[in-house]
Amino acid sequence: MTLTQFARPVTVGVLALQGAFAEHILLLRQAANVLANGGIRRDAQWEFVEVRTRGELERCDALIIPGGESTTMSLVASRSGMLEPLREFVKVQRKPVWGTCAGLILLSESANRTKKGGQELIGGLDVRVNRNHFGRQVESFEADLDLPFLSDHTQKTAANENGHTETKSTPFHTIFIRAPVVERILQHQPGAQLEEASKDDTVVAPSREPASLSAKAAMVSEVEILTRLPPSAPSLDRQGITAKDVGEDGDIVAVRQGNCFGTAFHPELTGDARIHVWWLGEVLESVERREGERQIS
């Protein structure tokens, strides 16, 4: 089926409690134009909205949780009654969601506490994250990453030294600001959260079960590592020593589990809409599957 078979826009929300939500809205609009002007899913209609209330969230087919301050974002969500609706959206309905930096922290099932009392998590990704992994804001940095999952959106054609044309990957220039990393992939099985909760200085997300067939199908058992920092980047807690120096592969900075996607960096601050273009394609596929299930039932 295609989206022309039901006459409504696909509504993508950006959580606007705190952080870089306006920048995400701008890149989403650019991404929609790329899809339309490139003839890719020209039939799709889009609506991009800021989300601050439960009613606004319930309108959404997909959601972005932006970069910002995860503790503040969690506190505002809790005080405004948004934490449980967000868990319903992400973990029960399993609608597409993307978290960047602070958003990745909130989507993790386990995280280290860096402040007294920790913070509330939404969950959705079976990962443990290390918050502020690279240190304070003054230790923020930029890096070029290869992102194979972007496929056609990352490719360019150039002549090699023999004069033949070849396709090369175009690196994605990324920005890391007080960034987390995925410290560990968790097993998707009963008891995994209890094991994490028993650790010192650890906060875990509450468990929730998916509610429908499409939601269960969107919840895969394994987390997919989409990219790491290059081996020449700093290794875990070893200032001046690279991952390559100690035989490591580089820190995990992008993961996906079913409809749940997280990046440790800030694509919304780069002006490069390629990840947004890719993600909107993923959203369309999810919406079509959900609509197909509704028509069958």
C-alpha cells in the first residue's frame, strides 16, 4: 500500500519541553522537501509539530526527542504529566522515535546517575548509556562519521586515480556536546533490568509491554549498532589514548532497535538533513505497516 490510499498527513512531533527542538523542525522540513523534489515518496504529506502536551503527542505518528539537558527534560516531563504518555508512545505503541544526545539517554533502559537521585528514563532501547561520557561542555568536539545506514543519501560519484567513476561514502560531520555513549548492549530478556537496577549509581526505565501486533513486530530482540566513533577518537576514560591504541573499535554513538533510534551526537545542529531524510523514510514504512494492520482488522 502507499500513503495515497489514506488522505491525511503523517504527523511527526518534536518534544519541545527543553533543548534543540526548533532546529529539528527546520531539518525535518528540509528533509521532506528532499523526498518530494527527488521523486522519492512524492505522495507523502507531512505535518511537523512541537509537542508539549499529551494531546499533542497523541496526534503524532512519530516523535523526535532532541538534544538538550536530559535531567531537566525528564524533570519537566514528570512535572507536566508527560512521562507516562511518552512511555506509552515509545514502549507500548512502539511508534517510531528518534533521540539525539539527551534523547538517547532518555530512550535508554539503563544509565549511570551523574546527579543525586538520578533521573527518570523513558526506555525503549536495550542499552546502558554513560552520560556526559566525554566530560563538560568545554570538552565538546566535532567528528566526521561514516554512516552506512544512510545508503543512497550518503553516496557521491567521483573519478578515481584511473579515471573510472566510483561511488564513495560522504562522511557526516557530527557535533558532540556533553555527549553520552552507549556503554553496553543489554540482553532483551526477563531479568536484564533487575540486574542493571542492582548496580550502584544506576537508574533504569520501567518495563512496559507492547500493545498490538504491529507494536510487537516493531520490537526486535537485538540492538543494531549503526556506527561508532573512528578508532582514532578518544577511548573510554583514557585521556590522550585512542581506541586503536588499546585495541578497541571506538565508542558506540548510534543504535537502533526496531522503531527506536538513538544518536549520541546532534545532527540538528549541523544543517545536514541526510539523517532526517533517512528517518522520515523509516517513519513512512512504519506508518504504512500500521495502517495496513488497521485495514485488515
